[in-house]
Amino acid sequence: LQYDENWRHREWQDATQKIAAIREEWRKTGPAPAKLNDEVWSRFRGLCDHFFKAKNDFYHQRKQELAGNLQKKTELCIQAEALKSSTDWKTTTAELKRLQEEWKTSGPVADKYSDKIWKRFRSACDAFFKNKSEHFSSRDKEQDENLVRKAELISEIENFTAGDDSRQA
């Protein structure tokens, strides 16, 4: 069985099933002539060993890659959590967006950590953007109230009439 160094999990699993089927067929076939049986068995076993070593190497490398990606994502969480209470809206918004882009390129993590680490990162980002939204919402409300008060002052000036007493006016 030939394998490709670019194989992913699915290809390795499919190939492993094929190898298992071939091994089962080998067992059912029975022995070869005595003088060749050991040689044929060694050759077959060597090919299987070579395949399984390559498979183990793939999964070992994959495990290291996933662990490295988890470390990167954990560091991004720490950075986002440090910013979640910031009130420097413009700078922090830009930084969190940069962290989100970095998150997208940081690679996958093991399934058992994926949801947990994502929720941690998302929670930190959401906390900042919620605070930002509330800040500007209250500021907009305050500005709307100021506009109403200014309109009242304009109306007061428009309706102002100077009386006979110039000092009082």
C-alpha cells in the first residue's frame, strides 16, 4: 500500500481498514511452502510495520501541531481577556480585530478543547464590544437629551421679548 505524506486523518483511517482486511485475508490464506514461509512472512510484516510507523509518525506530528495551536489560542485568549475592560475604544477595537484575524489563522485544536477555547476567546471579545456598545448607546442617549435641551433654549430665545425694564431684560 502506497501512502502520501499529505494524507489527512480520513486517508489514514481508510488505509488502516484496507491493511486490516489484507491481514485478515493473509491469516485465512494459510501457510506458504515451508522453505519460503518465513521469508514471505518477514516481507509482509515489514511492509505492515513500515505503514504503521508512518501512520504513528503522522499522528505524533499531528498531536504536536494541535498542542502548538492550542498554546497559540490560549495566548490569544489571555491577550483578549486583558483588553476586555478597556475603555480605549478605538485602539482596543483595532487590537481585538487583529487578534480575531490571528485566531482564524492559528490552526485547529483537538476536538475536546475546540469549543472550550473558542468560548473563552469569544467571551472576552464579546465583553469588550458589549461595554463599547453600552457606552456609545448611553452617550447617544445623552446627546439626544442635550439636543432636546438646546432646542428648548433656542425656543426660549426665539420667544424672548424684552420688557420695558432693560436691566431686567
